[in-house]
Amino acid sequence: MKLIKAERHQVKLRLGLSGASGFGKTMSALLLAYGITENWSKICVIDTENNSASLYSHLGDYNVLTLNEPYSPERYIEAITICEEQGMEVIIVDSITHEWQGAGGCLSIHEKLGGRFQDWAKVSPRHQSFIDKILNSTAHIITTVRRKIDYSLDTNGNGRTTVIKHGTKEITREGFEYELTVNFELINDKHLVSVSKDRTGLFMDKPEFVINSATGKKLKNWCNTGKSLDEIKKEIQSARTEADLKTIYDSYKNHHSIIIPLLSLRKKEILQSIEKASENSNIINPNQIVK
């Protein structure tokens, strides 16, 4: 273990948008995406919602990748990879609910395995691979998720059972929100949002508002504060020891998917340089031989 200096560096956004059907998740995601990149051609929607993403084509020439069942974690991972390979700067996953509850999703996989508690040992790693793909993506990721009314059955002092409403709950595995930079909740069909999580500090404790492209620009400016990826690459290239590379690895965890290959290459160069220097030191110079 080693103490390192805290330093702000540029990051890719991991945004969440949740809400009931008709509350404007897809349009809000598209407006956010455009504010982030200001280039419709660099945006792709992974559409699991019956081609609903194409309903907003009047906004701009963004890309759509239709994802049909089975909605396994691996198919979501493949779809995100395709978007990355095509150079997309913002990927909208609309929605992640199907990965959890849809046909061929995690709950379906668990049921087919027998539905026992121990069967989660096979399902959970597959779901975590999907989460890891989102967290380590080279693009900004916006996820949408459906919400449902959350109820419980309570028994009062007279022994009567009553249904208690507890608001709404996201339809995905519990805890997903903790992985996000910002999580917006659409609260009505007027597209008003509140913020349930905000690592940026831009929206927390603010009144409800309607998302537009300016919201995306604010987030982009926040992301671009700090050390850029190009500066990190220069830092890797200037490293002289394996210890230097380890420090860089520990300092920029949000960039691991990009910098690990660069660190490996630089490590190889350093080791080759050490090996070459060692070979040269073992060469006997005839002029130095004392007769």
C-alpha cells in the first residue's frame, strides 16, 4: 500500500435517468448527450424499447443500435463494444431494465438455473461484467431505467394487513445508483427531474428542472476539469521505473481501460532498456585490459 497525492483528472460520465413510462427518459438522454458532445453523429442509442429511440430523429442524425431479446448481460456488453469501436463519444443504453428483468435477462437466467439462492453465484458475475463494461467504457454512458411503485404489506395492532405505498423503485438490481456520477429521476410527465445522487455538486439541493442540452454542457465542463488523458499518456511515456508505472496505475483508476495497454507497453520498454544496459556493461573493452 502507498499514499498518493489526491489529484483531479478528467473523467467520462456515468449518468442515470429513471422514470415511469412516458416521463421523457429517451428524449432527456438525447438532449444530455448532445450537450456533452455537440455532435449528433457521435451519439448512439442502444434501443431495447421497441424502436422508440427513432421517434426523436427530428432532433438530429444520431445513431441507433437495436437490441432485441435475449437481453443477456453479454449481449449488452457486445452492443456497447460495437458503439465504442465505431467511435461513439456518448452511448445511451435505453434501457438497462431489460438486462435485469427482460426476456433472457438476469432474473430469467436465474429462474432457468433453478431459482435457488446458490444459483446467483453463476448469475451475479455475469451481471457484474455488464456493470464493469459501463464503468470502464471509453465513452460517456447514459443509462435509462424504468421505475415501478414499491409496496409493502404491514400488519397493524389489530392484526389487519394493509398495503403501504413507498414511492417508486428502479427496476434493476439494487445498488446500481451507487456506481453513477449523477442519477436523475424524472418525477412527472412534464419531464421535471430531481437528483438522487450527484458527485459533481452541480445539481444537488437545487429545485426540480427540465433537462436540456445546456445540462449536458455543464456536465461536460465538469468532466474536463483536471488532467487530460493526453497529459496522462505523456506521464506514462516519461516513466522510468516500474514503481513510476504503479503510481500512475493507482492514480487514474477511472482510465484503466485505456491506460493499462499503454502501461504494459511502457513496462516492456523499460525492461528492454534495463536488459540492454546490462548487456553493454558486460562487454569487455580490449583497450581496458591490463597486460
